[in-house]
Amino acid sequence: MSTYNILIVEDEFIPANYLKKILQQSGHKVIGIADSKESVMTYLDNQIEIDLILMNIKVKGKSDGIETAKIIQSHIPINILFLSAYSDADFLERTKDISSIGYLVKPIQAKTLLLLHR
């Protein structure tokens, strides 16, 4: 199985650390946890190698995760997997304009998340 450098974008402490634990136990490197567009851009500005971003739809600040993903992909091609507690059709429709590898509805099971990385 390949290992990845993963950035978690999640504005809630408990879900972020749950994802981090799952990923690290599976051999992936979690390079950080960001909670807003601004904190994501800090990782990108520092040219840290990122293979995958787990992007929550709801993040802190004026931009949501979908807007943040659009900004990221306008600067760098990167794999994004959306995460949300909402399965609202509007959110799903808005993510279609972004080159993502998918959309998972919370709560996320470890097995489901890890199947995507094989």
C-alpha cells in the first residue's frame, strides 16, 4: 500500500484528531491540521509536499471548504476528498466544479476512509 502526505482541513478538534489517528495508524503522514482557508494557504505557501487534502465543507472564516478547494486548485493540482456531515444536494452540486476524488458523509468509518487510499 502506498503512503501519502495528507493535510486534514477540519475546524473541529475531535473529528480532526480521529482522522489523524486513523491515517497515522495506517502508515500515512499527516502533515498538519488546518481549520481555515488561511491556515491551508500557509502549508501551500511553505511548499510542503501534500498528496491529498481531506477537506471539510465547513471551515472557519469567510470561505467554506468548497471555495477553499477552488482557490487551492487554481494554484496547484492536488487531490481533494470532501468530508461533511451534510449530504445536501447543494453542497454536492457545488463540489462537481472541483476536481475531487470524492465526497464522504460523516461520521466516517475508518474502513471506508482507508479503502479510498489503496
